[in-house]
Amino acid sequence: MQNPQLTNDGKLKHLLSIEGLPKAIIKQILDTAESFVGVAEREVKKVPLLRGKTVCNLFFENSTRTRTTFEIAAKRLSADVITLNVSTSSQSKGETILDTIDNLTAMHADMFVVRHAQSGAAHMIAKHVAPHIHVINAGDGRHAHPTQGLLDAFTIRRYKPEMHNLRVAIVGDILHSRVARSEIHALTSLGVPEVRVIAPKTLLPENVEKLGVHVFHDMREGLKDVDVVMMLRLQNERMAGAMLPSSQEYFKTYGLTPEKLALAKPDAIVMHPGPMNRGVEIDSAVADGKQSVILPQVTYGIAVRMAVMSILAGNS
Amino acid sequence: MKIHIKNGHLIDPKNGIDSKKDLFIAAGKVVAIGNSPDSFVANQTIDANGLIVIPGLVDLSARLREPGFEHKATLESEMQAAVAGGITSLACPPDTDPVLDEPGLVEMLKHRAKQLNLAHVYPLGALTHQLNGQEITEMCELTEAGCVGFSQADIVIKDTQVLWRAMQYAATFGFTVWLRPEEPYLAKDGVAHDGEVAARLGLKGIPAAAETLAIASILRIAKETGAKVHLCRLSTAEGVDMVRAAKKAGQKISCDVSANHLHLTDFDIGFFDSNAHLRPPLRSQRDKEALSAGLIDGTIDAICSDHTPVDDDAKLYPFAEAEAGATGLELLLPLILKWAEDNKLNLNQAITAATQMPANILGVAAGDLSVNSNADVCIFDPKKYWKVEANSLFSQGKNSPFLGLELAGKVKYTLVNGHIVHQST
């Protein structure tokens, strides 16, 4: 089966998922992102790589952070940017996703950044669009959030360049998390030898070990000697019900406190894709502590998204 | 009209025939096999040299979409598809709009089907009013109108008390209850087998336990109430084991599997191919092999097409939102042939599961070519390959996980009641 995100000669055509992405392309994205980190520190924070191109942010599901960082990334590349919150416009009038895409294509959009609540939405759109258009998945259901996975890998590489020698733990709601899936694929592809997932059985997908991870249910055991702790956001609707009894009990068992973090390596870094629930998955003392790299993640997110967009545009 | 089918290789599992034999048809019936009856003068002779002659196939699950869903398919298009696939008798589930829960609707469907004069249509009546899982239907009246059994289609009865009563009532009159085993809460919102692929793609899974828990309760209630039960479309290895054990213990029960599940697994979802969104979901390789083994050892009685034509638009959604189902009538025979070849079975054994066995389950006179039986016949070329694509299908449903594939087995002639209703070059 041909990988739908690559061209016939193996170049990146769409960014839909990290799974199946050749290591060379992941590295190319991260290396390109390095060159963009400096752009934000200049007085004129712009490069002309996407001048004359139109990037269309299509958000079928609400988001503030991801939408904003994509917008900033596109603008720093000098693209024209349109942002549509489709959940509040044409979808409520009954227009299908593909009709929306066709209409925007008729307006000569060059790149779509898509977020949708259903797994596979970005793949479907990529299959449908004209050959010159690029699609970037900004999160589809529980499936993938590749730019998040890449920016996390980028952040880790910056702080812990020896990726071949790392132990990484991902903690929380793996079952519903597109971020976790993308992180797992990014890290295993880049050669991180041990990726752990830590969660109660109710928040783990069936056969998760097939993704190449080690499964832990006890956080204290799972955090032992890790170099990186990646926390996941617990969605409000999961905090009580059949999957978890309460946010308090969750904090007690899987919340990252200074005491639990002490089990990791002394120089371990703490990450979170945001937005955080302080006191649910993470203690403020950790979130704001000196091991936290949560804000640098946001900064690097822009550089990584610039890298993805410029590489796609270069492959047109 | 007298027809002489000559030089064909005749396979009729019921009568143990698997050799080159001529078939003689008169007045809609089979009048002789092998040697011509005295003074038989054919109006038409079909030269079946190099072809295989079998009883018309009997399909236990074909949605015709009428009444109510004519934008997906019509009785006419789907009956054409049936005979083009060599299917001469089919059972259709009651999930039309309106639901087949009133005798008038069933009579109308039977009448429309009869007018088209293609395949024989055997409706399954709704087990509960509107399939609502609360009030049972007028099963005696519905049977009189032509229903051959009672089904809930894909809508599960959640209230076990109602299921119990429905089965008791059906048992009173000896009616068969057709149920697709699925525990509704475990399967809720699920769209794929709860395994590695669902974990990777981030699709909500349906665990195998959704099927096995339902089988356990159905088997128990059937035993308590004495109801005749037919389990529709098994999908799990454990489910096959449970039916095997129940049959061994003497419980009278039958079951079927869809041809799709004999060939595909959840890996065929690939990158979210909505054509592989089926119900029950495609499961693991291990399940697929167990279904095959169950069919070979007789635990599973029949193969059905599970024909579910879906309009193109309904598939143009992300995987989970796309409507489940695949077109199947014209693929049934080629998929059975492929299954036989893959498992090194002789055709005789494979074809039983789509002729004699399903006819027994339906309790209708079909599925064999005995002298004096209805002349429902399928004549096909086992070596002719054809490509599954939109314009090679008569069915209005062009949705298939097999699109683009070349399959062997092309129906040349289909006869129903001694009339040629389909012929291809």
C-alpha cells in the first residue's frame, strides 16, 4: 500500500501522520526547524519562503493554541493566511467536508491545515484534493497530531541530543490521545530505545504494546530512571464516569508531583502539550519548576510548523 | 419452454453429483439429469462446455433497500445484481423504511419482487415493532404474508426480558429467530475491531467480547425457551468456538458468515478506507482463520453476501462517520471460489454453504437440482477473471473493499423457474 503522504519519488507531499514517515524526512523537518528558531529572535520575524501562497487553516474542531501557532508559522513564512472555524459555519448548514474543501480550492488555497474530531479526516481530505495542494493534519480524532509529535521530538533533541540513549515515559490518557500516538511514532522512529506508557487500563488502547512501547500501570515504577516525562492532558469529560472515578483520585495515582518526579533521573525534563489542568495531571510546582520545558515546547512548535510548511511548499 | 443444458460440469451437493452431466428443464422444473427423457425436444440448448452448472445460490442476507432507501438501491437494480451473481433466492432483513413489521408491507414487497420475475425474495419480518426492541410483532400474520423468519437486522434488543418473550413467542409457532450477536453497550460507537489497527488509527474498537457475551445470552435463552435461532454473521474465533460447543452439546442452532470476513481483516482498513467499514467489523487474521475453519468443519452453516449497498455520498466521510456496509451480491460466487481455492477445498463442499445449507435454514425448496425441483440454475465460467469496479456491477451500490481486484468466476447464465433471467457474454 502506498503511503498517501509521500510523492512517488518519496518526498513529503502531505503531513498526515508520523507513522510510516521515513526517518530521513523526520530528521529533515527537525533540522530545518533548527534554522527557524532564530527567526523569531530577529527584529523582522519573517522569511519570504511562502510569499504568494495561501494557507488555509480549517478547524472543524475548536482549538486556540494549535490554530494560533499554525497561523504565526504561516505568517512568518510570508504566506497569506485564512482561518476558518468550520464547526461554527458551513457544517452547521449541512455542507460536507469535501464540499468545503472544493470551495476553498476554487479560491486557490495552496495548503490546508486541518483539524477534525474524527480519526482519518485528514487522510480523506488528502485523498480528495487536487495534486498541487498540500494537507497538514493538525489533529484528527484520536489518530494523530504529527506536528505536536515532531515539536516534542525537537524539544527532546534540544535538551537531550543523545536520543539513542534515552528512556521516555508518556503518562495519562493514551486511549483518546492523538498526541501520544504521534509522540510514540516520532520517538521510536528516531531511535529512542525505551518508550514507556503509564496509565490505568481504562485509558490504554487494546494491543498498545504493538506500537512498540512498554506498559506500566504504576506511575512510581514507570517513572524510575526516565530522562523525559511527557504528560498528557486529561479531557474534562473523562474526569468522572466509567473510565475514571474522579480527578482527585487521578491526581493521586497519575498526577505528576515533585515527589513522583524525584523517581526519574535528576536531570529529567517535564513536557506537556497543553493546555494543562493544574492539580489534575500535573502539580503547579512541577509545571513551573526548573525541570519543566513546557513553554519552550510552545516556542519550538512554531519553528517546527514553519519547517513542515516550507518543506511541503518546496516539494510542489 | 424446454431447455437442454449440455456438456457442463454439474455440481449438486445435495444429490452428490460432481461430474459432466446434462440437465433437462421443462415447465420450470428439472425433468432429467444425465440422459434425455423420452421425446424431449429442447426449445433452447445451452452449451455449457467448460462451464460449471450449479443450483442457483441462496443468499441469507441481502439488503434490497426497498422500501425507503431507493437512493441507495432499488429492488430492480438489486434483483438484477442478484441474478448477475447467480443468486436465485435471497433473504432480506427488515430494516427498510418503513420497517417490515406489517403484513401489508411484506405482501407488497413480495408482489413487487414477483412482478420483476427475477430471484425469489424471502423477507425476514421484524421481530419487534419498528425494530424498537419493545413490542413483538404479529409473527403469525407476517408469516402468512410471506416472512420466513424474524430478525432485528442490526438493531439489538437491549431489554433481555423482551428478547426472552420474543423467543418464547416465536418458539410457540416454530418460527426461526435471526439474531446478529452483539452486546450493544460494549459495541457502542465502535467502528473497528478492538485490536492493533484500531489502536494505531485511533478508531473506537468493538471488542470480541461484544459478540461472545451476546452469543452466550442468546444460546442460553434459546435453550430455555426452545426457540430456533439463526446467528447472523459471526466474526470472532471465540464465537465460532461457542457455537461449535453448543452444537456438540446437541443444541439446534445455525449460523452464517459473510464472504467479506472470510477474506479480509482489520488490516484491510489500510489508511482509513471507508469501504472496509463493515458491521460486524473486520477482525484479526486469527479470527479470519477460525471462521474459515468453522465453515469447513460445519460449525458455520452458510456463507452470505451481507449485501449492503450504500450510496457514494454516505461513504464520503471520515471512517467512523461513513455508513457501514459493502455491496456483495455479485461478489458472493467469486469470493466463494477464491475461498475454496485458498483452502484447497473441492467446489462441491464450498458451494454447499451457499446452496443446500442456506436453503435448509430458510426452509424453502431451493439449493438443489433434484428431478422435479424448481429449475433455479447458475452456470458460470470458473476461469474467467473480471475486475471489480463501479461499471462492472449491476448493483446500485458500488462500495466494496474489493474494488480494483480481479476475481475469477463469471456467471454466464442464471435461470429462475426455468427461465433465463441473466446471460452474459
